[in-house]
Amino acid sequence: WAVGAGSSDLLFAIGHAYVREGTEVVESLPGFGFITRFAGVANAEPVRVPLLEGMKPDLNGLSAAVTDRTAMVVVTTPGNPTGQLTPMSQLRPFVESIPERVLVLVDEAYIEFAENEADREGAASLVADHPNVIVTRTFSKVFGMAGMRVGYAVAQPEVIERIGRHRANTLTLLSTHAASAALDDTDHLRRSQELVSRGKRYFYEQLDAMGIEYAPSESSFVMMNMKTDVDELVRRLREEHNVLVGNARARWNIEGWIRVTAGLPEENEAFIAALKKVLVSS
């Protein structure tokens, strides 16, 4: 395993270690996009596979997109921005369908928010039998330590050594101690998970009552289909009600959708109240 200044530090090193000019990087569309953006900078070819209905990743499509030029396949679970989980029952056969010469990057930044506790174990168990798998996680999400910049990766020693040659040693002693303390504070972790889970259930109840489509999420946020001009909706929520939401059209080219993170109960209620006012007056 390796620890870095946020998982982005490790993702950057992974890109440097594996992506070369003329190679390909396969990822879902829309997706987190960090590595595919890096591929463009490295004069490699991003290959993006559209999601299936329900915003599920097309694992068969990702596997079929692998060619002799493919350097890496990226799976984000839960998906960003979709919040959709890829269960191990699907992930394991997918990994086994990928040639060993191709690195399979499983990014699990939001895995601790999975509703089923067993799903929070994630893909690390794949590493022992698959030398081409690397799993990345971060302390920025459920632990609330984005400013501390701590992330880690799990892979076989050869992979860790390879990416280690491309890493800057930017992790601070303070961040290391903070991460260690966070791991010991299981009460805070559980409270954070329960808070987000309750917030999402509140969203679902309210959206069902309003007749608004949404994608049930295994992450800390929920995608909602407004079926309207989301640019105007997002603007009015911000300017008239001081409520900030993610514009999925602008950020991920998903027309008509917004992404909303579950917060404190009063924040969730303020969002729903503001949304109702904007929709009624539209």
C-alpha cells in the first residue's frame, strides 16, 4: 500500500507511471475523469463508454473497449457523479476479463457511504490475486479531512513501487497523525454515515411526493432529474435562496439533472423548501 497527499496525488502518480503517448485509458462517461483528463495531457487517448440505463456502469462495454493500446481501465465505485455502486459480484468477473498487462484502477473515494456495510469493504480483496489491480481511497469524504490531503492506495508491491517513482513526498506529519486518529474514531465515522443515509432518505421521500425522478445513491449525494433548464434553476437557487447545488449539465453534460449532497437536516430542509419555491414560480 501507499499513502499520499490525497488520492489525487496518487492518481497523478498512477497516470505518470502507466499512461504514455499513444496508449488508451478506458472509463465510463460521465465519470470522475481525473485519469482521462491526464491522458489528454499525456497525448494518450481517452476512451469513454456511456453509462447504462439507471446510470449504471457498462462493465461489458468497458471490457470490450480494451485494445492492444489500452494502458488502464478506470472504475469508480460508487460512481462520481452518479452514486451508483458496482458490487463485488460484478466487479470480480469484470477484473478477470481484463488482460493482466492492463492496469485496473478502482477508485473508492465514496465507498464508506455505501448503505450495505459489507459493500464498504470494497475491492481491496481483489489485489491479492490480481497483480494488475490498484484500489484508491481518500480521507476527504466521509472523514471530512479534505484540507488535510490524505489518501491511500492498495496494490501489489510491484505496482506500488512503480507509482512510487513518480510521487512527490508531500504528505505532512500532521496529516498522517490526523488520519491515524480518524481511523480510531469509529463513533464519528458511524455518525457521519448515518447522517448522510438519513439525509438521502429524506430527499427520496420529498422527491417522491413532488414527482421528481432521482437515482438512488450509494454515495453522499443524489442525482435529481429536474426536466427543465437547470442553468436557470441552479442560478435561482443560488441567488434567491443561497442554496448551492451541482449543475450536472454544465459539469458532466447530463441534461436536466442536478446533483445535491446530503448535509445537516436543516440544510436538507432548506434545499427542499427552496426547490419547491423555485419550481412553483417557474
